[in-house]
Amino acid sequence: MKTKWRANSTHPDDMSRYREWLKVRNCRWPISITIHLTNRCNHDCKFCWFDRNDSRVDVQKTIAAISFLIDRGLQEVIVSGGGEPTLHPELELLLEFLADRSDIHRRLYSNGTKLGKLTTICKAFDYVRVSVDAFNPESHSTIHGTSRTAFGQIIDALRDLSSSNVTVGLSCVLIPESDQGLSDLAELSEMNPNFFSCSKKG
């Protein structure tokens, strides 16, 4: 019996492997893929388990792989990362491609600090999830290992996203250091997020 399945962390160089894997198991091509663009990150979150390095996928190959899979029934592309996907030097090429593919669901998971500088985000994605994990500049700086100005950049980006047609999600991992900012949670609720997910660690 043929079944639908999801491919996680798809690497464009693995297409031949997928082709053989599907042939052996008599499965359909995936309906959803998650692409980790890069392991680079501009944050140093206390709870993150990913290795930080400069490895990244080839965007041209990634676009070719997505096109190949769309022709075979792909319905969703999730752009995420072991790092921050907006740091990929060829990101604009992928955004331009995705902006023309409104026939599929396109999701972006980001820490939010560079979203304000990317004018094509709202065209390229119909859903953007931002990791906040803290609710004021002080606690954000402590938890994410960034300057205090980073929190303001994220809030500005969320305001811009909330005024667009993009569905906005917020993701939060609560750790003991988060408690100092819980009283400021109301500011994030003013962004009118469509989804809010929260988990506790430690």
C-alpha cells in the first residue's frame, strides 16, 4: 500500500537516494519537506543543541530539488535550519523562487532579527514562525546571547508581519531565565500572532 510521508532536513544532493528509497518501499514522493539552509547562526541560545559551523546547502540545487518534488505532488516547503536560515548568502534566490510558488504552502522558521531587512519575505512565505523565548531586551540578551537591540529588531519585524497577509506564529522555550520577563508577555500578544507554541526546558 502506498502511503504519504514527510521528508525531514532534505538535502538537495540526496535526491537519488530518495528515488531509490521510494522505489524499494513502493512509496509516494513526500508531500512536505524541511530544508535546513545553513548551520550558521547569529544567536547563541542557551538551550540550543545544534553545532554551529559554516556548512550550508547549495541554493540552486535546492531550487531544482523543490521543483522536481512539486512536479511529483509536493504540497509544503519548510525553510528552517540548524542555524538561522536568513543568514544564507544566496537566500534571495530562494525567496524569489518561492514567491512564484503560491501553489504550495511555504513556511519559514527564524529567530527574527534579520526579517526586517528582507522585503520579499511576505511574498515568499505564507507562514512565518519566530522564536522569541524571552519577553524583554534584558532576558532576551541573556537567553539568546545577543545584544539588547536584537529584541527590538524582532518586535519591529513582528509588527510588520502582523500587518501583512502572512500567518504569524511565535515559538517559545521557557527556561529558568525566562521567568524574569514573563510580565512583559503582553507586549508580544499585541503582535496578534495567529499561533503561539510554548514548551518548558529545565
